[in-house]
Amino acid sequence: SEPTREVKRLDPLSSSPGSTGLQCRSMAFKPGQSGNPAGRPRKDSKAASESRSEAMARLFRSDGWTSLINGLGNSDYDKRMSVTFGEICSLDDRTINNLWRGNALAKKAIEKLPEHEMRAGFDIEIKEDDSAEGGEDEKPKPYRGDAVAVPEGKPDPQIVEAKEIGSEKRAARSRSAEDAADRIEQVREQWKSLEAIEKIQEARNQQRARGLSAILLGTKDNVSMDKPLDIERVRSLDFLTLLEKQELHPLYTYGDLSKPNYGKVSHWAIFPMTLGPTPPGVRMVIPRYTLVHESRLLVFQGPIVSRLVQPGMHPGAGDSVLQPLYETLRDSGIGWSSAAVLMADFSQAWLKIKSLSAMLGADDPEHGVDAFVDRMRLHERARSVARLNIIDSEEEFGRSTTPVTGLAELLEIFMVRVAADMDMPVTEVWGTSAKGLNATGEGDRVSWHATIGASRTKHVIPPLEMITRCILAATGRMPKRWCVKGKELAPKTDKEKAEIEKLEAEADHIRVEDQIVSPEEVAVSRFKDGSRGLKVDFDAREELEAASAKPVL
């Protein structure tokens, strides 16, 4: 007999009245046997090497919804658990070029937004000088009404002084306005000669397609390109050079954590990329690379997810807009190509021949496969000559159409998905009109214009302001207040403008009657700059008030 060992175990089922509910009873086990009914696993087994949490994590999700009843979250039953987001493959330049040149949707994804950013145009505003507007130290002195003895028949000196001051201010303001208009026209001419708008649009296209581009500022400031640009030393802006991704390589970065430009590129290495040899008789030594300070470049970068260079990415470059769109464009192309294949086989002709199987299986040359091929050839020839289907009395000819039920709805879903991933309205991507009862597409138009305006403010206005700053600095007189603004994306019609002015006039009338504002304050806020077609001459008003005031004796 095998020896046994006695083990004391707490048994909650054998509690006696008045006890604590637990009772110790003796149980006998054989050697190697435990109280676990399933048995204790071997120490070197896989189950023993795993902890309970590891085993549960292997079967169930630990960060989502799980169910032991229907298997939700269990990799053995839930098919979703087998789907993971794999590592993406960065698009190379060759694929991007092929998509840009050969795919209409990819071309729209790259060029559509920059085209709309530039379509409305831009304005530059140069404010009048403080001296011409009357700064805080030169505010017009109000008529005090002091008692002054004026000889009879002579003009009041205070009235004369007020008129002289008003005339001087109007003359100074007129000169300042004329000077500002001349400088604005000069800036516009420089924009046109440098092709600034076109260069920025092309840089935006390169940025969206390849993730990196830049414009080199050809300033004349008698300083080498590896030194920071000093606006005050700029004497002229001679050219703007567009640089592509392959020509730009980050060489040095800012490493001071206490500075706001930490981690940004301080110097770029420019590797010239020429199309061919130099003209005959011209000797030009092209350096291996040119070191350029970042302040002399207008850099356009795509979305960057990390300072670390991602696998397959160019240093300093961001993602192309085609990177997340690649699968969408591929699926859309497959859908439309499949639809085209169905349309090619939409109506299939057929010919029913008696004993066709026996004819094809016969060894007799007059009734075998060769005879069948000759029969079909004669049939097609007769169709082309007589334009009739000449068949035997026991034969039948007909056509079968391919069912395309639901194909239009499926393709429409693809259209919506492409537009959503491109962040554009369906009407803008596919050229369709808004669908639905009373659908005008106004909501999509407003949202699209908001997207264009935000992108223009972020990507276009800053580089254009930098170009304008260099142009104004080259004149030798930098205005204190100036700005570059994009024109209205959707200009209002004359009717819409009249309706808006009417509503504003009614609102101003109510505020004046309720004594919230005065008529003078309304005039200053609405008509001071003359942008509404009506400009109030406040200097003339001051002269009239001074002339009509009666001196106190």
C-alpha cells in the first residue's frame, strides 16, 4: 500500500451551529496528488511558465470590450482580433510623379487647394503715417471759447488758426495717402516681376506632393548666404528661386532648449540640380553644395509626425498628401475599372445550336471543331454584309444583359469616400451638383471656403509677407504699419451689399435713438476710411464747428 499524508483543510460547508462558519477537516492524498481536481501541472510546462495575466492577455483584449459568452475580444472567436494596422510603406518619388502625372484624382488632391488659395488674389495695405493722422501728441485742440477781444472787421485768430491747422493736416494726409498708394503699386510691380504668386503656388504644389520645397530669397545685402538675413541691410530683392525636395538637406539644427526655435533647422545644404550642361563658352563651377541660413529660405514642409526621420523619408521632409490617400485612390480606381469591365460585357450575344456537343466532339473534319469555327466565321461575315443574323431554323440567337443593380450606389459611396479623405466637397472633386430636396450646396461651399481661408493664412500669407518685407526694406523706408491680406474668396453681389448696409443702418439708428452711441461715433466707425463709398471729412467738420462757435465775452 502507498503511504498517505494527512492535510488539514478549511471546509466552509461543514460548519456547525455556533461556529464561525469554517471548520478544519482532515483529507488524505496520495504522493504527487494535490487538492486541485485538475491536477498540478509540471513546472517545465508552458502553462506553468505563463502567469495568469499573460494567459488572459493572450486570449482576451485587456483594453477593450470583452465577453465570455459570445467571444467578443477573444482571438479564438472574434475575427476582428486578427486585423491590425501594419507598418506603412512610404511612397517614393517615382510613384508620386506617376500619380501626379497620370491620375486625375491625385492631381486634384495636390493642385486644387493651392489653386483656390491664389485665385482670389492678395492686397497690401500701408497705413498712413502717424504724423499725417494726428498721433496722440498731435490731437487737434478743441475750441475753448476763451474771451478774446477781436477788433471789428477783422477775423477771429482762433478761427484762422483752426483753419490753418486743418488745411495742413489735410495736405499732409493727402501726401501720405499718395505716397502709400505709390509704394503699394511698386510692391505689386515687384510681385509681378519676381513671379512671387506663381512661385509660392508651385512651392505649395511641391510641398503637398513631396512633403518639402523652398524658395530662396535672392537679396542683395553684401552678406554670405550662411549668415542670418538682416532686413535693414537689404538693398534689393533680385530673384526668387524654387528648390525641390532633392535639392534640400538639413545640415545643422538649433540645440538650445531655452530658445523657441529648438529643434528647427538652422542651416540647409543646397545641392544644385541642373537640367543640362552650361552654354558653350561659359565656364561655371558648380559647388558640391551651398550652405544657406534658414532665414534666407521660405521653407514649405508637409505634416511631420516626429523629429526622428521615418523609414523611407527624406530628411527634413514631411508626408505627401498622397500618402494617406494611396489606398483610397487605389480602391476607387479598382471600383471604376471593374465598372468599365462590366460595361464592356453589358450585352453579351449568344447562339443556340442543336447538338453542339456532338459537333465539337466529332472526329469527322466536316462536322468537327474546324467546321464549327468556319460556321461561326461565316455567321459573323453574313452579319457584316447583310446586316442580318442568318441562322438555321433549329438555331436561336439572342443577347443577355449583365445585371448592374446597386452599382451606381456603390460607386457613389466610393465618390463620397474619396472626397472625404481629400477634405474637399464632392461637388469640387467630381464636378457634380448638390443632390437632395432643396439642396443648394451652400453648406459645402461655406465649409470649403473656410478651409481655403485657413490654409491661405497658414501657408501663403507668411511667405508673401516676407517677400514684401524685403521689397519695402529695399526702398529705404519701412512703413510702421502694413499688412498683406487675401481678398474675399466669394465676393458679395451689389444686392447682397445693399441688404447688409440696410440692416447695419437700421441697427445704427436704433443705437442712436437709445443713446447707446452718438451719430459722430457711428460716422467714425462706419465711414472714416471711405471703404463703403462714402467718406466723412472730419477736418472740415472741426473747422465748421470752430467757425460757428461764439466766443464768450
